[in-house]
Amino acid sequence: MSNGRYMSIEHCVIANGSDNRISVPIFINPRPSDKISSFPEALSSGEKAVYNEVLYWDYAKHFFRKALDGKKNSRCRKNMV
């Protein structure tokens, strides 16, 4: 939606066991028939859209069908085992 300007990051949490940890997930799901695309503000300086406009339903189907392709972080994997 930021037209590639802001990229999501992958993170790993390693709890130390002595402090409380609080997670606050936020989920925003459009209706399946809603179109998703770059925000108009991300294109306000005349940039071309990097991504095609798609139906949220099509995006969600693709997202859940594809394999996880995250980075391998040995520190996280070692502490999660």
C-alpha cells in the first residue's frame, strides 16, 4: 500500500523468562470484494504504481497458498528448540 516505500520486517522474540511480555496484534481485513492497491498519497508525487490493484480475496488466496520464505535466523531457531 506504500508502493514499496515501506517494507515489512521479519522479527523473532526471545523471551528471557524473568520479565512479562505483552503482544498486541492488530488485524485489519478488508471485505473479500474490496480492491487493494497503493494509497493515493504514495503516488502523489507522480510515481507509477509498483503493484497492480487486486481483489483482497485473490490476494488472501495467494498469501495462504505460498510457502513460507522467511530468512533463516540461527539465533532464533536455536532458542526456540
